[in-house]
Amino acid sequence: MRPGTAAPAPKRQKCDHWIPCPLNTYAYRLLSGGGKDKYAKICFEDELLMGEKTRNVGRGINIAIVNYMTGKVIATRYFDMFEGDNSGPMMNFIHSAPPKSLLFMVTQDDGASRLKEDTKKVIEALGSKQIRNIRFRSSWVFLTAKGFELPADIQRENINHSDSGRNRYSGWPAEVQIEGCIPKQPS
């Protein structure tokens, strides 16, 4: 190889995407937890909304609510679905999201054990096709909108179940993720 012919390092993209999102779109990446040491992450417009570094991620279902019009975070919270009665408070948190909100949901460890039927119905009404399939330690990520429709071609959900024959980590399935670009509201 001749000196000076090495390819330049690739430019880092928002939320660690391989290719940049087009103009007038928001970049996002949702990553479930994996095993005991791989924390769930929610990245939006290159800001880590929830994760190990922000110290606001926990066991259960982690939710971030973002104002679609401004791209600003409204609230983040996690709901332990292994201990305590947190399904009702989680349903109230989802209901508290104002119209024109984006909701990002990711599991860390167990998101299913104490998830009640009425909360599953609320998440299903927001477009989840997998919430009824979530099991103990399933890795699950979900993106939805409240008060408007996301384009049909956006990946909104992914799930991976614990399977003792295929688990990536001892007792836990591999993490799952979705990423993409959400068109901004035309001005």
C-alpha cells in the first residue's frame, strides 16, 4: 500500500447510525438491555435520553416521551415489572404524554412479570403488535406516536425471547434494537 492512501475514518453519525438521516428528520436508536451488564439505551437526535451514562435506566420497561414538534424531551421514567405494582403508574405515565408526542419503550431485564392486561391494552392501542407476546426477560423495543401517524415504513418494534438453548447471555436473550429517521413536521 502506498503512503497516504488509507481511507479516512468514517464520520460519526447521530445516534451512531451508519448513514446520516436526511434533512428534516430526527435520528433515533432504541436498544434493549441484555444480560446483567448491558443496559438499555434510548438515543434521540444524538442525545442519550436513557442509559447507563445518564443513570436513569432500570429493570423493567423504560420509557422516554419526546415532543414531536420541538424534539425536546418531556419525561423519562422506568417501571419495574419484577417487583412492586408498577403497571398502573406506567399506564398513567403513558396517558400523561400529550398529543404530538413520540414514545420510546425499551426493556431492561424483566418487562413482563407484573405487566397487567389494562396496560397491555393501552400499549396495543398505540400500535404494538408484540406486547402480548412479551415474556419473562424478553428483549423488547417499541416506538410509537401519540396524536399523529408515523410513516408506514418506519420500523417500530422488535422482540427477542429468552430461550435456554439460544440465549446469548446466561439466562438472558440477546438485546434487540431498532433505529431510523422520523420525518419532522412540515413547517
